[in-house]
Amino acid sequence: MVNNNNSQVSFVCSVSDPELVMIAAVMTLGITASLTYYALTTKTDFTMMGASLFIFGMALMLFGLFLSLFQSRLMNILYSVLGVILYGFYLVYDIQLLVGGRDEEFDMDDYVIASIQIYLDVVLLFLKILEILNEIMNKKD
């Protein structure tokens, strides 16, 4: 089965409050713009942190598996916040790889792949922010 992020995003947006979708979109825009500016202007090289991001992602995946067994509203919010942080780091990492001039960079032929990775970072960042807003605003307890 092919995972289609566009249909995922449209479904999540259709079942969410439109006001929360707009808030999440504006927050995503702000975070993406500020992290892009940071990635382009900082002297810190994030391109060497690929292994650390992978480890953080695997730890988050195991945490998600744990959450599927034990439902907790607070833990779901924490999981989403950690996801926002992870996708933020991935956004800075991928932008620096795309721009180049660091220890690691994409080759000239890899710009399409880099663009897709940045697109996925932004979409997943949006989904996690919307998840946090839905969890906070829709008190189900």
C-alpha cells in the first residue's frame, strides 16, 4: 500500500476544526520560516547530525509503540511535541544539506530528493502541530 501524504493531510484537515487548521498552518509557516532563516545563517553545522536524528527518530517510534498500548492524553501531547522538535531538526538538517557549503551536502543531481525531503518535513511538522492543537482544544476526558 502506498502512503499518500496529500490524502492524509486532506483527511485530517477535513475532520479538524477549520480554525485549528488555520492556526496550525500559520504556526507551521512561522516555524518553517524561522528555522529556514536559522539554517541559512548559523555557523553550526547540522549536516553531521544524521545519525543522532535517526536515533532520536527510532526512540520516538518506540515511544509511539508504547503509547499505542497505554492511552494517555498527556503522553499523546508529549509525543507530538517531541515529533515537532524532531521534524524541526530534520528541517534544519535537510535545508543545510540542500544549500551546501557544509561538511556534507547534496550533489547537483539530488535536488529533487532534497526538495521532497523538505516538503515532507514541513507536512509532518504541520500534522504534529495540528495533532497538538486538536488534543489540547478537544478535551475528551
